[in-house]
Amino acid sequence: MKRKVLKTFWILVLIAIMILPPLRAASAAGFNYYTSVWIYKYPDKLTYTVGESFDKTGMRVFGNRMKADGSTDTAELGIDNLIVTPSKFTSAGKNIKVTLRLDCMASSGKKEPFYMYLYVNVNEMEGDPPLYWTKKITAEAKKTVYLVGDSFDKSGMKVWAHSEGDYPPEAAKWNCTKYVKNVSPTTFTKAGEQYVTVTAHLTTEHSSADFTAKIKVKVYDKIEITKHPGSEIVEEGDACNFTVKANHADQFTWYFVKGKSSVAAKEAGDFFPGLKVSGASEKKLKLSNIPLSLDGWSVRCDFSNKAQTVSSDTAKITVYEKEAPAATEVPAVISSEAPAETPTAAAVPETTPDKAAEASANPTANNGHTHTFDGVYRHNSTEHWLECSCGERTAVAKHVVAEWKTLSNPTKSSVGIRRGICAVCGAEVLESVPYDGYETEDENNSMSLLLIIGLSLFGVAFLGCILAIILLIARNRRSKKRAHARHSS
């Protein structure tokens, strides 16, 4: 019994602590004041036309009030002194914000501003603009950037007639686009900043006149490429340059391309380890420390200005390995083509590109020649082969990679890159990985980890609930035992 009385006492104390401060504040203030105001009923009119003023008709405003005796209630407020911003609508638009200010008695004992907000739609003026008050017209176009030879695009163009005098009000304007009778020039013949003149003919019952307005546009010359990049053949680790020229281009952007894969030159160091790039946004692209993985790729330059983008021809990059790798034992079966017999002669020196080209260009140079293959594989980015001193190749096959390492995962905006080592010739192989629309392994791992954590937290919470129920049951049993013991005594 004592415990119940004590518990009730502390509940009453807590309630007193919660309600006494507001009561003390109201008692100390000794007057009624408002804590907030709000719109009970919106005005009847929420759609306007340019030039109209805000209409409060039908609007009701209430406020939450703290009374001197500590009680609270709501009371309706008068709106005669309501300050509206904007009070007059000068431009058309949807969901234009209107700020309503009402000065009311606050807890400070003085009147303070309380704010409310609502949104209205404002339409352009309809009907024919009366000529007697038209002062000027203004015009704007959706498209303001063109190339020499383009025609002016009238779609999206708007023309307004503006007022003069007190009525209609100075800021009012009427849409008179349908009265446009001429636009000049219709086709742009020279480059530079210029103006398009728009003429509108406005007519009333008694008179008519032509009004003109100007739209500012920028016209660019068409880009003319005067020099495309040329292909390059280099040794691994060497450097080379690619140069382009174009008239009327403001920007130059270089890319490495191969099939459907494209890598911006400024980001190439992340895709081709060791490659150094400069001039990625200039007329001359400079490459150094060129890796073997760049073999078979091409470069392309995009020329652009604010009105046009034009791409150059692609230029192929051929990269030869600088030093032949250690001799690799030839597999028993490499391809369906049987290699020629290899005599027991001394190893033939490594063939250079010039020698191979000479042998290919002059077939008679091989008359009486027996092909000799030294068992050392040559390779490029996609294939390996055995090569004779005369340039003849055999055992040509694609690289065989048993294990790939992902360098970067593909995304919707860029391809991924993976790297592997050929099991036959030992060459480093780089491949692009297209985005397939599915989650990557890392994303799957992240989702799995989140799922595990979520299930673990759920399990802990579930066990906590079971433990709490057990403790509650045990506590009730102990209480019943003590009550029974007291009753027995």
C-alpha cells in the first residue's frame, strides 16, 4: 500500500513540474498573447492575371493564444491590417509565393510580426493589347546560339506588349507573339555577336502600328579540321606526340579509343599503368613511358565551341616490346597450323619491324630460305606467336589468361579495366569490361554484409525481448510469493 501511495505522489510531482512553468509565465505576464497564427480558410481567389492585386475576400486567420490565467485557446484575428507581399502581380508564373504578415501581441508585451504563406498562379493577360496604351514590345528566344548558315529558330519565341500610363498599370504586359509579322535576319551569314529584329503589328478598331524588339544571339563559324592525328609505331617505354589543327575551335579534348571502349586522355594514367600524358586539352598530345598495354588502341581529338562538336579521324598506336622475355617452352599443340621444322642452328637475333617489313615487301628475298623459329614468343596486346628472322610468323594464338585482376569496375558512364598474365608467353594483358547493368562483386559483398548486420541486430533485439519477458514473469512470481507470505502471516 505504501509503495502505491509513494508512486502516485511522484507522478503528481512530475505533472506539477511540467505545468507550473507555463502557468507561472502566464501569471507573470498578466495579459493575453499569441504564440502562433495560421490560415484557417484560404481566400476565394487563388488564380490571377498579370496586373491584378491580391484579393483577401473569403480569407480567415486564427491564432493560438495564451491567456493570463494560464489557459490556452484559439481566436479569430482581423485581417484589415494584413500586409501582403507582393500586393500586385507583375509577372506570370505557377505557384508564386505570397507572404502574409500580421502584427499581434506577443509574450514580450509588444506587438510583433507573425508570418503566413500561400501560393497562387498568375496568368499572362489575354485578348488583344489596346494600342492606345502600348509603349514598346520586348522579345526573347529559346535558342540564342547558332552556326553560320543556320536559320533563326522561332519555336519558343515570346513577344510582349508593355503598358504606358496609369491604366493599365506600368508593369503590365500582354503576350502579343501571334502578331509578329517579320523576323530579320532569318539566316545567319556571318559569325559574331548580333541581334535579330522582331516586328509585331498591333491593330485596334481605330488605328494600327508596327513595334520592333531585338533578341541578342551569338553566331559561330563552323569548325574546320585542317590536320588530323597520324598513327605512331613505338617501342615499349618510348614517347610520341599527336598533333591536330582546326579553325574556329575553342576546346580540344583527347580520347583513347578501342572498339566501343573510350578513355579520356586526362584519366588514362588510371587505365594504363605507367603511361604519362600531357596536353590532354591542347592541340598537341604528348605521351611518354608508353606501356605495352596501349598497343592496338587509337587516339581521337574532339574539337568544340559553344555551338558545335566535331571529332578528328582516329590514329592507331602500335607498341612493340622493348626486350624479348626469357625463352618459353613451346606447348605440344599451339594451333592447327603445324610449325616448320627448326634446324639445330644458333639462335637467330630478334627481328626488328624494319626487317619484317622488308621481307614482306620483297618475297623473292626468301627464295631458298628455311624458316627458323627460336622458341621465344613475340606478342602484342591480343596475340602471341613464334617469328622467323625473315618476319614469318607461326603458332599465332590469342593470349590465355587463367586469372584476372580487376583494376576498376565498370559503371553506367565508363568501362572497367582488368589485367592478367598470359600463361603461354608471360605478357601482361589489359581488357575493358563493359557495364552489364548488374551489381559488381563489391556491391554484392556490401549488400551481403548489410544483410548479415541487419539479421544480427534483429536477433539481438529478439533475444533481448525474450529475456525481458522472462525477467518480468520472474518478478511477478516473486511479488505474488511475497504477497502470499504477508497474507499468511
